[in-house]
Amino acid sequence: MSDIDPILFPNDDRAQAEAAIAAMDAATVRHEAEHAGTRVVWRSAGQGSPLVLLHGGHGSWRHWIRNLGALAQRHTVWVPDMPSFGESGTLTPPADLPHLVATTAATLDQLVGADTPIDLAGFSFGGLCAAHLAARRGRVAHLALLGAAGHGTPRRQKAAMVNWRLASGEAALVEDLRHNLRALMLHDESSIDALAVAVHRQACEATRFRSKALSQSGPTKGILDGFSMPILFAWGEHDVTAHPDRVGPWWVDGRPERQWRVIPDAGHWVQFEQAEATNRMLLGFFG
């Protein structure tokens, strides 16, 4: 299993990008588990200690498509489509964050064992979910939060998002998706390739959970205050969802087991845009 090479996906080659997604899907093992009437689809790859990766809002397990290969060389990597995302079932009421986290945690425990220690990483809204999951489940050895939501401090986003659902025709839809990737997710225009668009499109079309208000709220610091495990906070240099030099020191809070990092030449979707640097960082942190 290897990393997806970013140079293979020119902007106009949707078929090639979708073939790469299918190949990565085929390289993983698909699992289904159910809790409180909601089915959750997980995928696993590799061998070693369990490492759980949680995707962002309007996302799916494919948010980690350029990281699975590298991380699976040392870990058994577990990636879900969280409830109401991707291929997983829609949350039964209440469709709120506690129910989402409880369902994710319960189905994870069915697959790896409730007493099994895990390493855990979350991206964006998945960072907020990861903090809640660690608080609920316990037995998290290391926690990494990439561009994590829930800091409640000012953002750096300048370009407004557009409603891609209102697009008239295929070309307009793709351009709207590219615009939103440029506005929020990726810094370098060349990073908005066919693979980025395909991953983003599949995820957006399958998302049934409203995460925006939760992502822009500010509960994460209070959750972190209860943790003693090593924690890594990381952002892309140009992440528009936060000012890393403000949030990083605040979340580290003088704790020696915590660190914060900025990865150069990356936007919010740091593990996609600078996959190699992110993979090295995560492998070094998780050990």
C-alpha cells in the first residue's frame, strides 16, 4: 500500500482520480458495525498498533487518502465514515454531536475491543470529534489534532463559499467545488487537482450532518484541559480556519507533553496538500 502521488492527477482527469480512489478502497478492509440503530462503515489497513483517523465536516474517510499508505506501514489504521457521512447510516434522532461521538466510539469498540488502547487523530471537525471521543472512551495513548475545529477564535477566511447544489450543469458544479476548495481547504491552486475535486465531491454529496456551527464554537480547550496524554496540534501555514500562532500556544498551555506545529505551504486540508510532511510528522509523533 503506497501514498497517492499528487502529480498523477491533472485537473481534467476525473476518471483517473476516481480510479485511484477505487484502488485505495480496494486496498482496505471494509467493516460494518451498528449502534443504536445506526450503521457505521469503517475501513482498516496495515498492521501494528491501532491508529484511528477521523475526517472533517463535508468529508469521509477519503480525507486521509494520501496518508493511509504511509501510516499503515507501522499501524493498523482505522478510518470511518462517521455517522451521517459517506457510506454510513444516518443518525437516528437526536442527530447531534454527542450521539455522533457515542455511535462512532461504540462501533470502534466493537471492532478493536473496548479495552484496547488506541492512537487517535482528527482533522478539522474531526478534531473536535476526536477530543470528544477521547474524553468519552479513554484509553487514547496519543492525540493529534490537525486544523482542529472548536477553538472559537477568529478565522482568516476571506473568500465566501458558494452553494454548489444550485449549480446548473456539470461544468458549473465542478467549478463551484473548486471554488470552495480554494476558499477553505487548499492554498496552492495546483493542489486543487482532479483527486481533490473527486474526494470533495463524493463527500459533499453524501454528507447529512450539519457541522458548521459546531466547528465555529469554542468547546475544545475545555475538553483538552482534562487530558494528560501527549497531544500534537498542527495547522497548515495558510489554514484559513484559525490563527495557529494564537491557538497553538493557548492549547499547549505550558504543558510539556503538548506541542504545536505549522506545516509550510499548506492550507486547511494539510494532510492532503502536504502529505509527505504530514506523514513524517504523524509517524514521528505516534512512534
